[in-house]
Amino acid sequence: MDQYFIIDFDSTFTQVEALDELARISLRKHPDRENIYKQIEDYTNAAMEGRLSFSESLAARVKLVQANRDHLKQLITHLKKKVSTSFSRNSNFFRQHQDNVYIVSGGFKEFITPVVTDYFIKKDNIYANTFVFDENDNIVGYDSENPLSQEGGKVKLLKKMDLQGEIFGIGDGYSDFQLKESGLIKKFFAFTENIERKSVAEKADHVTPSFDEFLYINKLPRAISYPKNRIKCLVVGHVGQEALDQMEKEGYDIRQKETIEEKYLEEAGVLLCDEINQPTPEQLENADRLKVIGCFGRVASRRLAETACENGIIIFDDPKYNPRNVDFIPKRVISFMNEGKTHMSCNFPDLQPPRNDNTHRIIHIHTNVPGILAQINDVFARHNINIVGEFLVTNQQIGYVLTDIYSGYSKQVISELKNIDHTIKLRLLY
């Protein structure tokens, strides 16, 4: 059965509400601009939360904006920089499914089309409102005959489209939920990467904090193998807000605790700690999910670094009070988690692999004994898998192999790689 994906634009495909942003451009010099911004924002939220009809909200907002075509050009440039992070990194999904992805929005084609077509979305699959201009290119209204300008417009439109197959709706607002309420779509996913509207999230089939999460639970091709929102980042001790902001922007599930307790460490994929609050070597023995430690200070002992290495856990540390560590540590952690880079680790061999697009990257960490690389490549050879790129680095304790291969392999490949003798950890990056 065909699958179709109905995706909202404002606060979903992009991080912002476009009409609100247009007002900030067009009213930049208006003496009462802050009051007007607030009115527009209130109308937006009232409609998105189902407290005001969409048609009433739209009419009021367009009237307040006072914009023209030049303002729209500025808006488009701005919106291209505000595409939601998880949508941006999954452009390959849109290329592969361009016949089945639809943008359905109460926004306007004049600014939506130039943004989403950069992501392989077909113009014919973009459904939105259109502005009406006067002879001086000022926006004076919109096509009120368009169903998307009316209350329940998305429901009316989808009935006309008559798509035959499984339909998934992704959005942040009440008009998106109405598709589920009407029975026209199989599942509604409340998208909360940018904003969470409680009244909408409570009614959704699934709350998805990122597009990665949506693709993961529906077993669809994606840029990263495992959504960041499912990875817990344990934070203990004095860790600067700038570092936390970077991890939150990446989408990690941040959990701040006063001390390192085993029950929290065993759940964590990432640990950020200061020099005073570090795990013991014994605690690391049971931290099977832990992949990386970012220590704001020096590692407590050689034994801790070696125990981490023996368990496939990489550590990045930095001198205490070094002014750059608030930026240095999270960047190193993120580079390892996203691309497998180990540069400037205190316990892993150094590797800075280039990124190979359109491939899957697999990390194999093993005890440093002879013959492991040959066994890894034997698995790929037996399954007729071509290797695009491969890197091996070692230290006295471990071997670290990073392999880029094309997609299309079976789960059996991963299973066989995990079962190679002396394997410590196996991880699929993207």
C-alpha cells in the first residue's frame, strides 16, 4: 500500500511562524511594532490551539502585516536559514519519496515554495494559500476561495485529493489534528521540535520531538540511525549553560542530577560531568549504554580512562577552568556521536574521518588482537557489500574500525558484526 506524508510548514518544516516573521520585517520601522507583533502572535496561537477559527485568525494577521513583495523576498532568505534541524538533515528522505510528500499549509505559496523545493519537494505537491497584491505590489488580501483559507481547510482539501493508501500527518497545530479527527489519515504525529502545544499533543497518536523520531518509528530511511531524543544525556556537577544549549539543540534528552548514581548512569548514552563529579571505574563496568564522557576538567585517574576504553567508552576532557571547554567539550562529544571522530580524546586512538554522503557508517570497537579487520571485511564480502571507505586505528587496548557502506544490507550483517569475537561495541551512526 502506498504511503503519503502530509507535512505542515510553519513551526514544523520551519522553526518559525512565517507570517509572524514577515511582520517583523515589514513593520521594522513602525512606531507601534511591538504591540502589533504581540497581536499577530496571539492570533497565531489562538488558531493553532483551536481557540479561534483559522479563517478569522488568518484574516486578522494578513491585515496587520502590511507587507509587499520586497518584504517577501527578505522573508524567503530568512526562512531558508530557519528550516527545522531534523528536516534539514533528512533531505535524502525527501529526494527518495518526492512523489509521496505533500506540504499542506495555511501559510502562503509565495514564501513556502522557494523554501521546500530546495528539499526535492515537487511544486505540484505544495498546497497553500496565495496572496492578492495591488498595482504597487502591496499585499492587500488573499484568495478566500482557497479551502486552506477557511476553517477546516486541510480536511476539505484532503477529501478532494482522495489519496489512496496510508496517510500520515505531521504538524504542530489544531488544523493538523483535524485531519486525524476527520478519519482521513492513519496517524497524526504532533511535531514538537520547535513548539509544543499541549492541547494538540494530548490528542496526537504520537508526539514526535524530531523528524528523525518520525522516520525511526515508521522504519523509514533517515540521516541518523537512532533519534537523539531517545538518547539520555546525564549532566552532573558544574556544566556551563552554553554546553547544555548545544546538547539540547542536538535533541538529546537532558537529565541533570547532583551526583552520579548507577541507575542514572546505566540509562545514559552521554555523560557530561565536572572534575569533582566523575564516575568510578566500577560504575563504568555496568554502563552498557554509555558511549561518551565529556569531562569539564582532567580525568581523575589513568585507571578510569583505561576502564572506559576497555568498555568502548570514549572520554574527552579539558583543563579545569579553561575558558574554551564550555564549547570544546560538547563539540567533541557531538562530532563523535554524529561522525565517529575521536580527535583529542584522552583514551581512544585518534581518527578524523571525512563524511561520505549517501552511505551508512558503522563503528566497530574491539579488543586489540590480530585478525579483527579481516573478519569484519569477510562479513561484508559474504553479503556482497561494497565498502566505500574504511579506517582502522588502534592503541594498546582497542581497535577502532569505521566503515562506510551503501544501504541495502540485511539485519543479519549487523548481527554477524556484533558476534565477532572480541567485539566491545558496535554502533550504526547514519
